Amino acid sequence: MTVLRVEDSGVVPLPPDPGDYRADRLEVRPALAALNITQPDGPDFKVDGYAVHWQNWKFRIGFTPKEGLVLHTLSFRDGETDRPVIYRASLSELVVPYGDTAGDHYMNHSFDLGETIFGAQVNSLRLGCDCLGEIHYFDFDQVDGHGNVQHFSKIVCMHEEDYGTLWKHTDVASDHSEIRRSRRLVVSSFFTIGNYDYGLFWYLYLDGTIKFEAKLTGTLYLRAIHEGEETPYGALVAPGVNGMVHEHYFNIRLDMSIDGDDNTVVEVEAERIPAGPRTLSVMHTLPKKPSLAQK
């Protein structure tokens, strides 16, 4: 091994604030009133191994060392037919580029899936903290870099959530109102990559909608700075501490199979029709900014 060069950026003093975030070492706000989620008749989903049936949805839950949580063969029952929707759904990459130009940070550009064994960084979930309500947990086994089997307990959580109003209509003539409540099935996992924690949530709805949500939490990636040092590519989050500008790009893999594998992507855009005998198109010009305020 040959040393090509030595970079010395000088001595930066340690920030004075310890930055401890543990609840037993901080003064925290009063506890919230209890919120109990109960289902006296049990949850509305059925589980057979890793196969799940909920309302009109059927699918399988999987887990890989690279991607973590994966959903397979999602179908939705339409009348008497189970119609395929998605063959495979997962996170395929998570890129985090940083914008600080400092000598020891300018190269930071993390591929949190490609450069780490993302699935192995999964958290074991706790009832009442990570998941709330009538919970079903899934365990998975993975093989490490030496070929040894590792057992991961309670790393995927599944539960139901009330989701407000699905449909409502009030007939003014008869003063009769009808409403249907919405509910969704939540399948989730949490992963810790260094300073960041990522929650991956898949939502299935009664009307056939599928949604994906990524929740970012944890702590910022930080850099110690000199007193009075300017931080054009970050923010001073504590004395002597720079929180660097960065972004998160989530790339989702969706192998669609809507009514089969022969699918086509179609994009529809709404365009304004010019005014004519059968159409009326009116364009309003906004006033200048000082006069936009409502009087």
C-alpha cells in the first residue's frame, strides 16, 4: 500500500452541546392522553404463512437482503374475478447526495441500497411504538456474507387503520345522507442506515388504491465548524454544528401486471381548447405581487 497524499484540514473544536436525544436525559413534553386502538372481533385480514387476504386484496409478503420489504402478486377481486395488478413491488434504490463542498465531505453521495445490505439493517418492531392496534408480525431468515443463516424477528408489521370518509352524498331534496367509512391495510418496516432511519409503508385501500410512503427520521449528518464560519451549503443547527444540505431520492420498482403482463404506460394531459363558437376560454392575468394580498 502506498500513501498518495495526506490532507490536513486543521483542528476544529468539538461543539459544546452534547446533543443527547434520549428521553431519560432530556426534559420532554408531558405525555399524551392514551389512545387505544381495539378491534373486538379481531382484524379483517387472513394470513397463511406469507400469503395475505384482506377484503378484495390478495398478495404475498417477501423480504430480501438488498431491498428489504417486497410485495408479490397483488390482485384485486372484481365481482367473481381476481384481477392481477402488480407482480412485484419494492424499493430498488435510495440515493442521498450531499451538497457541502468542504474538503472531507464533498464526495458524500450515498447509495443506501447499492452500497449497503439494506435488508440486514432492518429494525425489530415494538408493539405500541412502531405499530399500534391489532398487529400481525412477520419474521424472516437471511443469509449473511459468510453463508450463515440469520433470523430476524418481527421485522414486518401489518395492521388496519381507519382512513376517514371513503364516499359520502347528501340528497338535498330528501335531506337523506349516506356515508361509507374508509379503511386501509398497512404493511411496514423500519431500517437504520447510519444516522438516518427509514420507514417504508405500503397502503392498500378498499377502493383498489395502492400507495407507498417513505418516512424519514433519525438524525442529520453533521459537520463540526469553527465559530463564525459561514455555511452556505448547510444550516447552523447548534453552536459549532453544520447540518449539511442534502436530498433523498427513492426509486421504486413496480412490475405491473394489470389484467396480465402485456401492459403499456399511457400519459394523459389536459390542454386548453381555444375559444370558439362552442367553447369559451377566459384567461385572467394576475395583478402584481403587492396587490395580491386579500383586502
